[in-house]
Amino acid sequence: GFKLMSTNDYILNLLNIKDKNIKILDGKQEIKKIKGNNYKIIEGYLTYIPSYCPNCGCVNETANDIIKWGFRKNCKIKIPKISNCLSMLLLHKQRFLCKHCKNTFIAETSLVERNRNISNNTDLQISLELSIKQSEKDIAKRLGISSSTVNRKLESLSSKTILKNQFLPKIMNWDEFKATKDTTGKMAFIVLNNETGEIYDIKDCRKKDYLEKYFRKYPYYERNKVKFICIDFYPGYISLARKLFKKAEIIIDKFHIVLQAYNVLNKARIKLCYKSNPNYNKLKNYWKLILKNEEELSEKKEYSKYFKKEISSKEIVTYLVNTDETFKATYECYQGLLKAIKNKDIEKFENIVYHSSNKISKDMKKVLELYRENFDIVTNSLKYDINNGIIEGKNNLIKVIKRISFGYRKFKHLTTRTLLISNTIKG
């Protein structure tokens, strides 16, 4: 009871060729070297009875209308790999002669577009390969095609890529990343839907006027549906969110709140790193311990070549912090902010921001002033569990895509690849 398939049908099925007008020639599979690559050559021919003449439109009813007129031989069509070997179909296409208009035409197939030598299956494979983190040259090498063919496919996909978003996400994340040379601004703007984790949109500029024009495309009632917007300290985002999204809670990402104080404490440490300072080497080498949350410092004693004795991480930090009054006050302020943010203690955070010691560094005073100016949206990060972690991950993906491909000249190519790889659109 086995159902036998003809050899021709079996090979067509194996090659995923749907056109039954193609016949494979028996015993015609061989390996040939083409442009330095070994290709598995499969030979076949294409023939059928045409229904009409594409030149004059004459309907083919008898032998006096259209007749077969030899073959156009050796049409090389690149097809997907067989057993991990580059493959090519050497197809002989039937020619026809129309007796009415005296013109000849060639048989056509669904396997490949007219005037192309890359099969539709290979074309589809290029789209699938573009959705994997790899360079265009790697794709070209793997499929045995030129990198310009891959680039043309990406250009074709880019021209069709339009994100038609009618409804704004209820929880949005805004951020930026370094754009390409052909963009309006140096930094590009990315919007993420926090609930789904998907990229909502990518724009080629993050300037306030440009973004205001973009968001005003959405009606007032649609903007009022937005509940939360998570951003960093970029003033353009803050003023824009307050102006256009009246009912949304604006949240400054926790990481960026801590980062402000972190950078200032590090700056205070660097100021003490001058050669004449006897603690120069200690301050330089134990920078990680100084910036660490003091609750995580170890009390286990280990030998230190800088102190020339066994000493714990906690003792090292205590010693270094006490070497300078301003440095100590700045350190204590930083640690207090860390604890308040970690424990979501708004009262403690407010106390530090408004009643800190006058001995802290000038830069730390500026940071606290920044917190005071945006106190409501800064403390929102302690009230709600929403952060920019997901969007930072997408930014990292964009950096990886750029690095693998050694940069992009066209912004639309970069965005299309990002959307393909992050599965936001299908190829």
C-alpha cells in the first residue's frame, strides 16, 4: 500500500517548486564551479500550451494561432540550498511564435519573476535571513548571491514599511539612539509599548518641534487615554509630555535618577585623584567600591597591596570617604538617595533633596536642584513599577545591528532591520 510519486514530482516537491509545467531531466544533476563556489546543478525545461499571445492578445485555439518555436536554453535560476550545498536550476524555457503578429514570446513561470535569475523561494529566504542578527554580506555569502541583491531586497522592504498606528499605547516609553548621517537630527527617537514590549514607532529626529508635530497627528481624546510615559531627564521630553498628554503620569526612569548622582560622586572622586595626594592609588583603584551601595560592601578582610594589610571593603570606603569633607558629604548624600529609591521611601527622598548638607559638592547641589524642579515626576518612579529597561534593551539591539553590519548609511534600512529582527514586522 505505498503511493508512488513520479521522479519529476518528487524532485519538484523536494525543491519546493509548485509549477507543474517544469520537468526535471533525468540524470542531469551535477556539481559545477561558478565564480569560486561549487553549485549543485539541476537541469529542467519549461513548456505548456499558452492560452493567448501577450503581444497582440490573440486567443490560441488552433495550430494556426500560436506554435512552439524552440527553446531559450540555459536560464540560470538560483534556488535555495540542497543539503547545505548552493544550488542552481538550469531551465530551458519554451519559445512560442504567434502567427498573427509574427512575434515570439517565452514561457513564464511562478518560480521566478520576469527578467530575474533569483527564484521567489530564494527571495523569500533573503527576507527571513534579514530578520536574523547578521550582516548583509553574511546573508549574501550563505545564499550564494551578491550583497547588492540583499541590499535591493532591504530597500524594497524599507519602501513598504509603514507602521500604521491608530491608537497610542496606554503606557509608553520614550528614548533616543544615535541616528545615521542621512537623518534630520543626530539622535533618532524611539517609542515603545510598555505593555506588549514591542516597538511602537521610530522617528529620525528627537527635537521638540518635530515630535510635537508627530504626536499632534493623534486627536486630543486619543492622547488623553495615555496613562503613563516613562522618560529620562531630556528637557524636550518633559515639556512635550506635560504639554500634549495632560492626563498621563510622567515618570523619570529610576536608572537615570541614580545616574545623575552616580556621575557627580565619581566626579568628586576624580577631583581628589591628583598625584600629590597620598591616597591617589587607593582612590583610583577602589572606585567601584566607592560607587557601590554601602549595604552591599563586604566586611570580610582580605589583603590589600595599597594598604599593605588585611582590610575589608567597608573599611576601605570608610577610610577614603573620610579623607575629604566635601567628598564625605557628597558620598553620604548619594548613599541616602540610593536607599530612598531602593526602599521607595518618598519622605526620605524629599528630606535629602530639600534639606541636604551645605558641604556637598557644587555638582551634587545642581543634581538636587534638578530633582526639586521635577520633583513630582521624579517621585513617580518611586510610586509606580514602570521603568525604561525594555526600551534600553531595544537600544542595545540597535547598537548590535549597527556593529554587526559595520554601520548603516540609510536610516530607513536600519529601522527596517530593527523592526524585522525585533519581530515587529514580517518580511
